[in-house]
Amino acid sequence: MRMNDDDLRSGMHAYLRRNHPEICRHWFDRISVLGVEGGVLRLLVDEPVRLKYLQRTCVAPFTEAAQSVTGRLLAVRFIGPDGASPETEPSSDRSSHESPVLRDEQVVLSPDYSFESFVVGPGNRLAHAAAMAVASKLGRAYNPFFVHGGVGLGKTHLLQAICQQVLRQQPTARVSYISCNTFMDAFHECVKAGRMSEFRHRFRNVDLLVIDDIHFLSKHEQTQEEFFHTFNALHQSGRQIVLSSDAAPVEIPDLEERLVSRFNSGLVARVDRPCYETRVSILKAKARLHELEMPEEVPAYIAARIDSNIRELEGALAKVRGLALATGRSIDLELAKEAIGGDPISQGNPQPNIQAILDAVSRYYDVKLTDLLGKRRHKSVALPRQVCMWLARRHTRYSLEEIGGYLGGRDHTTVLHAIRTVDTRQIQDERLKADVDRLQQVLRFVEDQA
């Protein structure tokens, strides 16, 4: 009996969720079954970026799923709305003598890195707004657009989102998105082969040039010279240039002043570490993307424990998901603590006491972690929250601003008020003083065990 298309699609999706959860995305539901022809299962994908991503990374697991669900020896092919698939697209614009580096220089765009999935917070609001403007007005909004910040803070996400938005709005736009290392490799290879005209044609005849990690130009004088002329050629013709770096232009060592001047001539936007509330939103967005169901306490716990960067948050979420799959348990707060409980709070901060304070106060007052970090002002939550702030000030080296960031993104004046309130009430209220003393004993025990 022939399986209908809806049953086949849902069966494959269920198989992938069980056996390949790491590749599953919420938009897999939008992949349609076109039918089987000559032993090939044809799957329709409506977005060009998703189509290329699936073809380059997901053929094997989808084939495995199709064969398991149908019991037939099928191959899988992803097809675009025009009937083409990436492996069969014409390549008439590519010379058969083209440099191997140039032939495959493009970074694969990930559908995960779109503007829709980007979580905006205080630390990235300017960069996000500028990226949106650049994508909608190539060469006319901010040119160049230079975004910088630490590792894992969303720079690559913004660069890829720009590319995807441009390709969605202008399918024929010539977009080149590469890493700085690839640009340098292509340059050196073409110099050796005497094919610089080919190199220049490739990079100076695009509508959008996006280069990730441009700081790697540091100390490479020849490549800096070539990039300077490439930059000028694009800029003078109104073509858009987007660059990312770990440091601001002026802070990149051994970068020619004329390049620093060019980079500063557009908009330079910095991305900072996400605050607590942004981290919670990021975790929720990642969970939706991967179709993970979890209670509010889990992202609240992970966000309070890890404050370094987005990649660390993703790693923690992967640990939680992995433990849930390995044990067959649903995701809850206890499982999250078990999965990442041994990890430090922050890779970049030597005091891991803040989570111990949150845990101790949560248990002592029988208050949910989400309530402590949330907006509720009821007395049953407000006082424990103030005690958290008082203990954090006493037992850690965090500033008032940092403590406020951990406690739901509150400002330093709120933290200062809480500290003064607890100081005053301990004098007047012996019960509160006893509570605080017991909590401090718990924290000292935790510190001694660490």
C-alpha cells in the first residue's frame, strides 16, 4: 500500500527528531514531498538558502529517514521552486580554469542566521538596526558597515542575515560572503599563478562583499594593499561592503592607517555580551528552532549560570538536550542542573558565587528561580530577591550593575536600594537577620567545598 505524502513527510520528520535531533529545525514542516521518480524522492524547499543548506549538509540523514519510513532503497533530492537543485544548477559563469579557491570561496549560509531569529538586546541594538538598513539599501545606508565584538556574540549571525535578506529581496544580486583567510588564500594563489585579473574580476564586480574576521589582514602588507584597491573600487561604484572583526578598526594591530580610515568612514558598531534577559530570550529562540520543549525555569537557570557568549549558551543547551535524549527524560530544571551543574558560571569571570546564591535563596525561601529573576514585586518574592542582591554584593566582586544584570536586568539603583533595605531591616528584624546568617553559612560551606 502506497504511503501518502503527508504520512511520509511526518514519518521522516519523526525519524529525524529521534535519530538526528541536532539537524532538526522548525521549518522542516515547510518541506513538501513532490513524489518518487526513478528511485529518487524529490522534496520541495521554498527558500534558496534553505535549499543549499539542506543539499550540502542534510542529504544523508534525510535519505536514511526516507529509507527507514518507506522500507525502500530511495535517494533524496532537494528541489527549489523552479525545479532546480544546487547540484544541477548551471555553471556557465564559471571558467573551467578557475582557481579552486575562487571556485568554492563562498561561506555556506545557514538558515538559522536570519534577522527573524536574531534576538535584539541592549548590547547589539545598534548593530542590528544598521544591518537591517544595509540589507534594505545596499550601498546607500552605511557603507562600509563594520561590526566588531568578542567571540560568539552574534557578528556572523548579522553578516549572514544581511546576505539572506538581500538574496530574498534581490535573487539576482551578486553576493560574495567569505572569510578573511579565504580572501588571503585566493590572493596568494592568484599571484603565484599570474591570474590577478581573474581575482579582481571576482571581488570587484559584486553588489555586496561581506568579509568575516577582517582583523586577520593584520601584518599582511601585500594583501592589505590589494584589499585597499578592492575596497576603493567597490566603494566608488556604490557597491556595499560589510566587515566583521574582533576589534575596532583602530585597535587592529599593524593595519595600515589608510585602511583604518576607510573602515571608519562608514558605520562602526560594537556588539557586547548579552544581558540576562537577552540570554534568556536567546535560549528560548534556540529551543524553538530545535523544537525543544522546556519549562521557563530551564532557560532562566542556564542564562544565570552562563554569561560569557552565545556559543557557550548553545553548548549548554546542547548538553541539556543530549542528556534528555540519553536518559529518555523530559527537560526540566533538575535535568538542566545535572547537565551543566559542574560548569563554571562564566568563562570570563573568576567568581562563581552568584549561582550558588541564587540556588541557596531559592531553596531557603521556596521561591522559583524564574520568580527571583522575573518582574514580580509581591512581598514573597521581593524580599528574597533583595537578599540575593545583598549576598551578591557581600560575597562576590561583581559591581552593582553586574548584580542587577544577573537579577533580571535591573539597574544599579535598584540593587543599591535592596542592599540598604536589607542592611536596615536586619537591625530591626531579628528573624531576617537569622535568615541572612543561615544563608551565609550555607554559602561558606559551598565555598569551602569548591
